[in-house]
Amino acid sequence: RAAYYLRAPALAVYLPVLLGVRERSTPEARGVVRAFRDVGVAHLFAISGLHVGLLYLCFLTVLRLLRRPFLHGQGSVHGPALLRLAAMGLVWAYIALIGFPVPALRAAVMGSMLVWSSLWGTRTPRPYILALTALLLLAWAPTQIHDLSFQLSFLAYLFLVAAIERWPRWQLRDDAPWLRQAKSVANLLGLSLWVTLAVTLGLLPVVAETFGRLSLLVFLGNLLMIPLLTYIVLPLGLVALLVSLGHLGGMPGGWLERSVFTAVEGVFGAWAALATTLAEAGAGWILIIPGSWGLRSHAIYYGVAALMLAWAFSRPSRELRK
């Protein structure tokens, strides 16, 4: 139904972001996909860890808004736990709706374990949860260990968690409101750049062996594209998907569906145009890296990385005061 309303650039974004379906049937669609790749944000086209986390937060926010009419009195004591379980259940329902794509399935298993751990009050270190998730998935399908998507996903998760563990946390309680706001924005921007750097370095050997190139626009790309995905693109896409589900079986063209997809056309088209603009402006910001590192180089690189990860998880990150 989306193809009835959306032009090629917006459709090339809508299908992978909402349904996990790659759209490359037209030159315009292929150009959008190439732009996202050149900017270093092609991972936004895969429904994996980032999307599953955002879906969980979207569902949890909606459930919290609907909480008061349904939870009263003593039942509200268990309200937060019930809401988190319900949000994770909706994530699984969504993944089932789009056909259980493997990256989304991996992320949902890990997300479920994180939610379960927090609800039971355990302080299981996140690397342990990551390792247990990998073992469960490999027990189910051992050949996944040779899958590039599996390798990239778990390496990215590992370095992302390590980066967050080492990121200093600001204490904002005694600051003026405007200063708290400024520090919060600066913290989010700094964290985004720090996480991007950590994940990029963590994936460098695998990316070198597979693609032979690295986009230096990845820092600016993540800084601009992910917040837009979080606060505008994905929520609007979910509304459009819900409206489409409500119109299944009927002819397209209804006023409500048309109105929602008109907004989707504008927002998703602008998001794709931003990626295209960044790719064109930074056409020379592509780093060509040696494609064959060899076993020894990999061992040395990840040996050093293992030492850094051990340091990252050895103690909690410090808090920064005023």
C-alpha cells in the first residue's frame, strides 16, 4: 500500500526502515541506498539493535500514556514491570509481523534478556548478556558464526556497550535549568561521537576485509540521521503502518491514509535528501583501507582491543561534577 502513495526516494526509505525490505527497483531508490552507504549510515536500513531499541521505547512511551485509565490502586505497584513486559511483547509482535528478519530477531533476544534482567533486579553485566545471547543463537543455528551480519552485529554491540561504560556522567542536580539543558545536549552529542568512534574502530578489520573502504562522514551522519530517525522518522512511520493495517482489505486512497502518507512522503523524502546532500558534499571523504589484513594482524588488533575492553568493564565510569 505504501507504493501507492510514495515516490521512489521516500519508498526506498520507508520499506527497509519499517518492514526490513530493501527497495532497489528504480535508479532513484538505488541512489538513496548508495547515499546512505556513502555517508556511513547504511545500518539504518536494517531492522536490528538500534531499531528494536527505538521500537521498545516508542511502545513503552505509548503504554505509559495509556497507563492511568487501566492501572489503579494496588495494581499500579506492578505497573512499570507490566508496561515493560507489554512493550517487549509488542516488539516481538512487530518482528513477527514483518517476518522475523534475522538481525531483528538477534536484537529482540538480547533486548528480552536485558528487560528480564532488569525486572528481576539482577545486576548481570551487559557483556555477559551479550555472550549468552550469542551462545543461544549459535546453539539454534551454528552456521551463523560465519555470517557477516552476525559478526558485525555482536562486535558493534560489544564496542557500543564498552563505550557507554566508559562515558563520564554529568551531575546536573544543582545546575540552573538552562545549564542542565545545555549540558544534556552536549552530553548527547559527545556520547554519539564517542560511540561512533568506538564502534568504527571495533569494526575496522572486518570492514576492511569486506568493503575495503570507510566513510569518514559516519560521525556527522550518525549525529544528524539518528536523532531524526528517533524522534520523527520512525514514530511517523509506525503511525503510517498502523493506519495501513487498519485499511487492509480496502481500496487505497482513503482520506486518513492519504493524509498520513502525505506527511510520510515529506518527512521520509527530506530524510533521504539529507543523506544524498551529505554524500554529495563529502564525496572525497572516503578512506580506502587495505583489504587483506591476515590472521596475525587481526590477532594483534583484537588482542589490543580485548585489553581495552577489559579496562572498560573493570570499573564503572566516573561522574563529572560542575
